[in-house]
Amino acid sequence: MYLLYTHNDLDGVGCGIVAKCAFGEKVEIRYNSVGGLNLQVERFLEKGKKKNYLFITDLSVNEANERGIDEFVKSGGKVKLIDHHKTALHFNEYSWGIVQVEYDNGKLASATSLFYEYLIQNGLLQPTKSLQQFVELVRLYDTWEWERHGELQAKRLNDLFYMVSIEEFEEKMVERLAGDAAFSFDEFEEKILDLEEEKIERYVRRKKREIVQAKIHDHYVGIVHAESYHSELGNELGRENPHLDYIAIMNMGGKKISFRTIHDHIDVSEIAGRYGGGGHAKAAGCSMTEEAYRLYVAGSFPIEPMRADAFKNKFNLKNSEFGSLYENRKEQSLFIFNTDNGWAIDVDGSELDESFSTFEEAERHAKRHYAVWLARDEVYIGYLMEQMSARRTRSLALV
């Protein structure tokens, strides 16, 4: 008998679907949250049934279970832990650990792709065209390579996953992957996925108005409360606010925090690790510990939401040769303009000592340190008229 303990997201359930294709009714699958795995493993080790073969995928065990598994395997038990998270690399020190973050060709690995390849290499599964395509879609979505390559089918697969129960999704996929035809969605699924896409767009648009900016542990963070569509929301908020180091999404009902970043120099798995969580460099999560609650929820509660940049302007434009005007809730005016020495920032009539080589660097500084947004055209015109009037007054005073 085979046992599979795996995560309850698309990548984890992808492992379950692959296991069903390989073992049929000879496998018992249990889908777990990050916090639920260790209790399952403890119970398995207590029973000590060496005739069962345990696979653990897309999740890591704690130190106690790590020692317990190692002793169990040394005494003749059969366990394989297959994962792709950087925080799990130390399991490669054991004979029962298989952890790989990326392939030799530079592609990022997923738990589903690693498990699929393991089963094929060990003669436990016959590859098919449809199964290979399914596994690749899961990998593309879980690693976020789908966006870079424009593989919308991967995102739609994840959307479908969250629209039905795990049991229904698993049943649908196992049945669909039984043949060797190309993987595709049926007509009904295409229709409801189109509707879901519209729903996601409306949800993200609403949440954009609720994001707040805070400084936490030397990072500038965008904080928003949301229970759905974390990946889409985190990615969109990150792209619209590149001055923020990462986005933190609060799920108060689930008492969890999701972290997302678009930057290569930020590793949110390290941030999640501070609170007992983990994940990938650009997507990670943790339970809402007391410290995390204090920093991300209580600490940010009094902060007003960020204002979006004016987007219908004809005159006050970014990177303008005439300068760009920004404002904030403190009623400060920041004017970014080009000089012979680069880009400069004027704050309420006083020019900062620091200069910047590009407009983007100047804007990033202004947004991070002053929480500003691009002002509307009428404010910009009023500002320029005021500056011209002040300059004329100074000129007359010198005559």
C-alpha cells in the first residue's frame, strides 16, 4: 500500500493526481495544510508499518519527525520526501530526501514535476502526452514561469482548481489524463473560467484601493487584507507599486499571511521563515504568529490606504522634461525634475541633497520615504503657476 501526504494547493494536489494515475486504488492520499503535516507523520511513525510506502511531497517535516523518519528508514521503513523549496534542501543529506529547486537547464522545479519524474524513473508510471502536459502546466503555475512565457492555460488550471472541491478536481483530472489525448478544458470549463477571470479582475481592482504602505524590518511593504486570489493580487500590486519590496496579504479568517514579490533581490521565503513559515523566493507564507500580527495587522491598522497615481493626466506625466509633481496625505508637494547632475527632488520648496541617475530611482525614493502619488493635472498646473508667481515676486524684489 502506498501513502501520500501532500500539500493542499495545486502543486500538492497535482502530486495526488499523478499518484492516482500511477497506483490507482493502491494509494491513500491525504491533503494537508503546512501545519497539519507533522501530526499525520507522527501517527504514521507511531504505527510503524514497514509494509507501507510513504511519500511526502511539497511539504517539509519538523525536526522531531525528521529524526523519526531517519530512524524509521534505517530500521527498514520506506519513505521518500520530495520537495522543491529552498528551505528543504537539507533533506538531501538523507537517503530518503529528494529536494531540487531548479533543473540543470535553469527551469524551476515543482513538487509535481519532481514526483512525476521519480515515478517514471523507478518504473512506477508510464508517461503519456496528456499527463506530461498537465504536469508542465502545474509546474509553470507554481513557479510563476507561466506569466513570463504567457502560458495562460497554467493560470486557468489553478483558477479551476479553486472553483471546485479538491475531490472533484482530482476526479476530473484523473479521468481526463487516462487517455493520451492533448490536455484541454471542456466547453463548460472554458465558460466558467472566463467568468472567473472577470471576477478576479473586479476583486483585484477593489483591493487596490485598500493597500497600505508600512516599513517593517528595513523593508517597505504593501499590506492588504484578502481571503482570495492571493497570487493574482500580490503580483498585480507588486507590479503597480515597484517601489515596495514585497506585498503581504492578510487572511484573517485563516490566520495566515502570504508574501509576494516581483523583485529578484528580495527573498520572501526568508521573511516567512522569521515566523515559522517558508516557500519560494517570490511566493511564501506563514501562520499569523503573535509577532506577525503585531507587525502586519495591529501596526498597520491606523495607516490610511495608498492613493493611486493619477492616470488620466495630459500634462503632469512621469519622466517629463518639465518635471513631475507628487503629493501625499501630509499635504507635502514633491517635484521631481531633471538637472545637469541627474534627477532631483524638491520637497515643499527645499531641494534634497541627494541626486538620482534616473527618474525611476528618484520616484522610488519619493514613494518609499514620502508615500506620495502622482498629482492630477489641475494640481500640477496650480503648482507651476504658484512657482512662477513666487519667482516673479522675487525678481521684482531684486529690482
